[in-house]
Amino acid sequence: MKIRVSIATAGVLGLKKIKTNAKPTTLYFLLPGKCQGSCAYCNHKNGYLSRVKWPEFDIEDVVKRVQKSDAKRICIQCPYGEGYMKMLKNVVERMNEKPVSASISGVEREELKMIHEAGVERVGIGLDCATEKIFNKWKRGVPPWHKYMETLRNAKEIFGHATCHLIVGLGENDEEIINIMKKMKKMGIDVALFALFLKNKNEIELSRYRTIQISRHAIYNGNARFNFEEGKLKEMYVERIDRNAFMTSGCPYCNRPFYNERVTKIYNYPYSINEDEFEKSLEEARKYAEIFITYW
Ligand code: SF4
């Protein structure tokens, strides 16, 4: 059997000779075959997910290399369609020396139980869109919005935690993306943020993305208050901002180096940033909205 390996992961495992500016702390894999969904922002049919290329390798060889690797987590991306959850189960049973995350779509409760028993430690669910209307515009050939919501609830119950993947830039306004993050927080579900990368470029301005990153961090780490004007964020009051706000969000040790951006303009920092990078990120966010650090 073959498995697809992200290009940076292939470098770390010695399957490809490539130079990386940041080493992945999680090993990223993609199950082989065609996704039966056809979401309008996804480049899976051309061998990519977001900006990342996924060459195929023999799974036996990959498993041996994973065993020797010092990465902290394995993440397996699962296309949508019949038979994929069973395939995921089989792959996890062969590759589970480290905590395993699986990135999935809306699926049945029984399927979640099956992959949990096989050794998946947590799941990320590609809701991607901030509202049902935006979901219906972009996501095609996959289960409906309510099925993704049900999967998030079931995953939280079965695994004890779950992550909701959200892409910023699909046409949502600030209020909508902030509201869905608040909703996820209430449900006890984490959020992993992605910046839309389409046709070789980021389709969201960096300053807006920085404020959404700060919003996520604030919602999950204390009190936060937001003022909007017709959906656009005008002011936010947060208890604190630290450098984690600008780093890749998601499962523990997930850093997805340059998954949705070029190395020259980083949206999600895949490493611990220094003071200078932190100040610049904050400055960038302040071009978009007023940010007040306050105490309640
Ligand atoms: S947050 Fe990262 S490790 Fe977790 S499922 Fe998503 S891509 Fe995988």
C-alpha cells in the first residue's frame, strides 16, 4: 500500500532531500486516492492540500522511518468518501507509536468510535467555513453543515477533545468568524486557524488575519470583548496577548510549516517567535483594528 507524505515530512523522514526553514514537529500524511468531495477552495485533485504537495511512498518504508523519528505526533489527513474511514483505521493500526490525530469530514458516530478504538487520539474536523451559508457556497459533494456540527459534538464526547478547522478568507465577516470561535469554545472544542491560499497566493490580508489570531487566542485564554460595525471588527478588549497567538493553532505539537503561506510572508508561525516578530505581528494587527489590553 502507498501513503502520501507531506513534502516537509518526507524531508524529515529522509524520503526526499529538501531544505526546510522549519522542521515539522508533527508528521503529516494523506491517505491515497481521490476525494469524493469537490470543495471549491481545495486543490486535492492536483496532488496538493493548500500549498503542500504530497508525494506517495510505500507504507512499509514510511512506518519504519516513523518509528525512528523524534516527531511528537502523527497527523493523517483523510479524504472524504466511501471506504476512507476503514482505510484510516488500518493505517492507524500500523502507525501508532506516537499520538495520532486524524483530519476528517462529517462522519458517523460509529466511524468515530471505530477509529478511536484503532488508536486515533484526537480528530480535527474540516468545517472550514464560519457560517452555514458560506459552507453551502464552497463545500460540495460532502455531508451538510449539520453533519459536521454533529461530528464535532460526537468527537468531543468520544475522544474527550476535538479541533475545528476554520479557514479565514472565504467571505465571512469578522463578527461571523469570531462568533463561530466563541461557539466552539462553549462546546469545549478547540479551533485551528488557516489562511485561505488560492491560486498561488493568500487571499486574506495579513493585518486582518493577525486580529483573528488574537481573537482566537483571547477567546480561549480569558475574557475578550469585541465591538463591530456592520460585521467589521473595530475594537477588541483582551486580557493578554502572548506570542502563542501568532503561532500555528491546533492539536498539541501541530506546526504545519508553511502549509498555507509562503516562507516570505508567514501567517501561522511554525516556530516559537522572538520579541521582534511578536511586536511586528501586533503592529500589523493594529493596522486593522483597535486593540486594548485590559483587566476585568
Ligand atoms: S490541528 Fe494539525 S495535527 Fe490536528 S488534525 Fe489539524 S492538521 Fe492534524
